[in-house]
Amino acid sequence: MSVITASPFDLLFAVLGNFGVAIPDDTREEIIENSFIREYKKGEVILDYREVCRNVSFIVDGVTVSKFLVDGEDRISWFMLRHDVFISIISFFSQKPGAEKIIAMEDTTCICLPKTALDAITARCLAFKEIRLKLTEHYYMELARQMYVMHLPALEQCAWLKRMRPALFETVNQARIAEYLGIAEATISRKLAELKKNDGHDFDVAFYQ
């Protein structure tokens, strides 16, 4: 786990600032006042199956993994890394029990903001409403890319992850990535060796970006 060198909220507002919309000082204060910092130990369940996702979480430091239950077995849906914002999408927006489990893959620190507070702040601040929309669009596109990539051959899957999500390979071990892709660990090692030998892989960069 890396060392946090800045205020957790400074990190949050810096990431939100990447969307090019300034958050008013009074809205920043309201976000801080309504948020809480939660520290999870490695392996701790952040959200379990059939629980309601009541908070949106920003990862200050750490890694989490999202899973679904398929035929009685946990299947990896995706990984959320440092400075990612995450929710259990269906449960969060419906405020009903969900079919997703979120687990800390290592010691993880999050800033959590309850949905009730998020909605109230959004209603009062036009700038924050714009940021929330941009953030939703960002992760909506991410989800679309992930869904498409999962239908590609193993080599192209590895190429996309290695080129567009290099931090994933720096943070998550290959066994977990292989599990996510639905291939053997030996296969992903072989494919990564091929990519290194061939200096990458030619694919439709325009879409993947």
C-alpha cells in the first residue's frame, strides 16, 4: 500500500478537477462535512451480496474488486484502483439490495459520501451537477469498453489492458487478471511475452481510448 502524501480530500478534489469544472468553496465544505473516511483491511467485504449500496466511494489508496455470483461461484467483474470512484451501480441508483460484492484486495482507504447527501448537494450546486454528469459519462464509457473487450481474443484483451490500463498490472497480480479474463494464468503470461516480443499489438486504438 503506497503512502498518502496529501489530504484525502485534496486528492478527491484534484481528481474531480480533471473534469474542468470548478467546485465552489461552500460546496467543497459541504462535501467534506457530509463525507466520512473508511479504512478497510485486505480481504474485507465493503459491500456484500443482497446489501444496499448507500454510498459513493472514492479510493484514496488501495484496490478493490467487484464480483458477481454465477452458478454459485464468485466471478470477477472489474477492479477499482487508486483514485477511482465506485458504486454498485444497480443497487446504488435503485436503493435496493444488489447482486454484487465489493472486496478490498489490499488495505484500502476510501472517502464515502451517502447518496442522500450526494443528491442534496447535486440539487443545490449546478457545477457539482455537471461534474457528476461528466463522472457518470466517464464510467459509462469505461463499462462499454470493458464489455466489448471481453469478446475479443485473449491476445487483444491483454493488449488493451496492458496499453490502456498499465496500472492494473502494477497493482493486481496476474492470477487475478487471468481470472477476470477467463483464461489460465499461464496463458496470460504467454500473451504478455508475445506482446513484449512484438512491441505491442495492433488494434483499434480509436475505440479503446
